[in-house]
Amino acid sequence: MNRYPVWKYAIMLVALVVAALYALPNVFGEAPAVQVSSARSSLKIDATTLARVEQALQQAGIKSDAVTLDGTSVRARFGDTDTQLRAKDAIQKVLAPAASETGYVVALNLLSRSPAWLTALHANPMYLGLDLRGGVHFMLQVDMPAALTKRAESLAGDLRLALREKNVRHGGIARNGQAIELRVRDSATLDAAKAVLQDQFPDLQASDTAEGAEYKLTATIRPDAARRIQDQALKQNILTLNNRINELGVAEPVIQQQGLDRIVVQLPGVQDTAKAKDILGRTATLEMRLVEDGAEARAAENNSGAVPFGAERFFERNGQAVIVKKQVILTGENLTDAQPGFDSQSQQPKVDLTVDAKGGRIMRDTSRENLKKRMAIVLFEKGRGEVLTAPVIQSELGNRFQISGSMSVTEANDLALLLRAGSLAAPMEIIEERTIGPTLGAENIAKGFKSVTWGFIVIVAFMAAYYMLFGLFSGLALAVNLLMLVAVLSMLQATLTLPGMAAMALALGMAIDSNVLINERVREELRNGASAQAAIQTGYDRAWATILDSNITTLIAGLALLAFGSGPVRGFAVVHCTGILTSMFSAVFFSRGLVNFWYGRQKKLKTVSIGTVWRPSGISSTAISK
């Protein structure tokens, strides 16, 4: 009656072995490591790079626990952080002997101590969140008005070009904040300009006013287009941050949107926090503009005159003022690559830029029309523009050109990294920063582990005291549930945080609830006079519907948290939902397998060890189970 076929026991055994294998890497912990990755797509990480890293460590007399080639990076593991820091310096000297060599990114990291045979089975530990592993947390505020202003500036340039192509003569185009103002002399020209706006600029809405004998056409960005621009700016900034963090060689970063204009960046395990803050905090965007070289502009450079209309004043790093036109020729969005190097003639640090096809056409046309004129390359950081250099256009430019100026080697390297990672659609500012040290993370892990362990021990002790042998079966099923939960999270490479550990402790209580329902149902059948074997079968069969209903309703709540929550709430929901699914397997299928294995082979079973069965008065108690 209560016997499992062999294939069901085989499923249980396979599930146990697989769960144990994939949960095992979490036992070994993490070790300090150095990660070497490529800084540009043309440079491949292969066995040659691995050999160079091993040679560098050998020459420096540094012993590593393991040096492996893992996909697109080489990772060297060490026993302590002091050895890790010495190894980073040694590897950097070999892979980047010159300060200008930025082909490799050498970063500090943490790696699992799992043995090679587990890694070969793709058994990896769970990722640990910021609160458990230590690291840095940033909250960045995106300047949405700046994104709209930047878009208006771009649309003003496009409108100027479109009117030129349609031979629509006008009295000048100027940007006033987020509005574009166009002046025309007569109504016919006004109608032609409106037609161009309507046909080619669906994101703009226009209104006109008469100013004496002239007309002024004011175009503003539509509200729906403004919302779309802001959303695109936020997504582009998130993508750019991802690229920058990849350049730093950071593993398992958390970059997500919070609200309408904020981005949360968490870098678990990062030890070089100053470098991370510098790269993320510098919101560099690049713009190329022509220099205004008239007499009025030269007077403004010397602070002896006003800045001409349609121009702005910026300063070079030496304090020299440069008057540049507001019209943007090219932005960082058109950049495809940026590499530092040295100028062959002056031996000064430089950055070689490569632009896309559209950028190449713009550079060719602009340089052809403005030979012997100066073009300023302006870097905007945190809303402040600075002229990196303003060279004279000596010849027609194309897809590849260089920028140089009064910059150091380190500044050239950092600038190339920022530009190579991509431009930001809008400036950002760090408004919150938190650093969690590895010691505090280890303390959180210890506390979380103790809470789960003591919760498990108390639950098992109570179940064993109250339900006797059936309580021990429930405790074994609970242990299997915990093992499977850890294994599934490891397979999914989920990130475990403190809320996740809280959900794990909660999963234990919810999992044992199913066993309580089963045990009480078996007791009820025994109380009603059923035989021991019949009580076991009926108890499991009738409890299943209640268990399924309660778990599904709880799972719906967990899925709602997963769908609408963010950050720690989602971490809690992932562990919560996974724990519900594993508990339904362990509490019903596995615990019944144990009961069937223990009692199913006894044909004349009279009693079961399930604690005291209280019978109503007047009913014989000769078959009371103990």
C-alpha cells in the first residue's frame, strides 16, 4: 500500500546527489584574486596571456593558489590580500611596461576556492550581495533638464541643415533653453519653415509670433517626446555605466534604475573603491565645436569684451579662455574607439579617436569647409565644460584623428577609458555613497548563517519532540529542502543578500508547515480508527490539496514582489519563490519516500511513531500510536 517503486527512489537519489554537488561550492568561501581582462576588442585573452601572467608571478617570487583562463579573462587566486596586492603590481609591470599601454585591465577581485573538478561541472557558488561581500554603493542623479537641452541643441543643428537643403532663407536660429527660435522676414518663408518642421521634425511643436515686420517661430519639444528622450537618456546612461564597469574588470555588478531619474550602482567585492568612484563620478561627455575667431571673440578671450552671440566661453587647463560656437559638430555618441598613445613628433600624450560612418562624413565636410580654422574639443564633466585642445584643422579629416594637449599620461589613459566606454546622454552626479568593508560583510554572513542554523535546529527539535519519528522524517525533509534551495540558487547564479537570507529562514518555517499538515492529517485518520497503513496513505493524499492551495497563494504574493519590487525586495522574492517550489518537493515527495521506506515494508503494521494521538472519549484507545 505504502511503497514507492524503484524509479521514484532513483529520482530522490539523483536529486540529492545533484543538489549536494551544486550546493558544495558555497562551503569553500572566496579568496583574493587578480583578474586580467582585455581593454579593447581587438586584443584577445588566450593561453599566451596566461603564460605571461604565470611568468610575471614567477619572476616576482609570488606563489599563487591557481591561475586559470576563464573565458575572456585570466584569474590568479592567492591566499591573502597582501599577496594579492603584490601580484597586481607584478602583473601590471609585465603586461603594461609603459604607462601608455592600456591593452589590459588588471583589477582586484574575489574568486571561489572551489576545487577544479567542481568548476569543471559548472558548479559555482551563489553571488554574494553588497551587504554580505563588502564593496561600494553609489546613488547617481541624472540631470534630465540637461538631456532635454542637449537634444534641443542637436535639433537646432539639424533644423539649420534641413532649411539650407530646402533653400529656406531665415534670419538666424538660436536655442533659448529648451526652445529653438527661428526668425524669418515674411509669411511665405514662415509657412515654408513650418512645413519643414512638420515633415522632418515630429518631436517639435511650433508657435509663431509677429515682431514688427518679421516673424519669430518658436519650436519646443513635445511632452511625449520629452518623456521618451528622458527614458532613453536614463537607459543610455545605464548602458554606459555597464561598459565603464566592464572596463574596470568588476564582476557581478548591480546597476539598476530607481525612480524616474536615479541609478543605483553596487560593486560587490570591489577593493579599489577610489578608482571606481573616480570612473563613475566623472560624467564625461565629449563635444567638438568650431572656435569663434573674430575680433569680438579675441577680445572676449582676454576678458575685454562680451561673448559674441551664438558662442560660449570655456577655459583650457592652463586657464586660457577659448570662445567656441554653440553649434555642436560631433559628440561622443559617434565615437567607436579611443586609445591613448604618444605623438610621434612632440612625444606628448595623445588620444587616437575613431568615429562611425556618420561622424566621418560630418568631419570630412566640416574640415573641408573650415581649413586653417580651429576646432575645440570640449570635455564636459559634472556640468562644467573644459577645452582639452583647440588645434588648427590642417587638412581634411576622416574617420580617424587624434586629440592632444596639456594632459598627462594618466589623464590620457583615463580619458580614453571614459570615451571608449561611451558617452552619457545626460550628466550625472553622485548623491549617495556607502562603503561596506569585507569585515562587516563577513560579520553579516556569520549572523545570517547562525540565524538559519538555529532556526533549523529549533524546528527539528520541536518536530522530533512533538511528532517523534515522523518529526525526524520532517527534519530530514527540511534539510533536503534547504540543500535544494541553496543548489537551485547556485545554479541560477542568484545574488544572495541579507533579505535573501531572511527569506531562506522564512522558507524553513513555511516548508515545515506542510509536514505539520501531513502529520496532523495522519493523526486525524488514526483518531478516527483507521489502520496505520491506511492512515499514512490517506493522510498524505488528503493533505496534498491543502498544501498545494496554501503554497500557490503564497507563491502569487512572492511573484508580485518579484514583478513590482526592486533591489532588496526582489532578492527576498527570488529566494522566497524558490523556497516554496523546493519545499513542495521535499515536504511531500521526499518525506513520503522516507515514511514508505521505513513503514511500507511492514505488512502487519499496528502502530506508528507520530506522538500522542488524542482520541475522543468513549472510543477505544487500544490502537493508540506512540
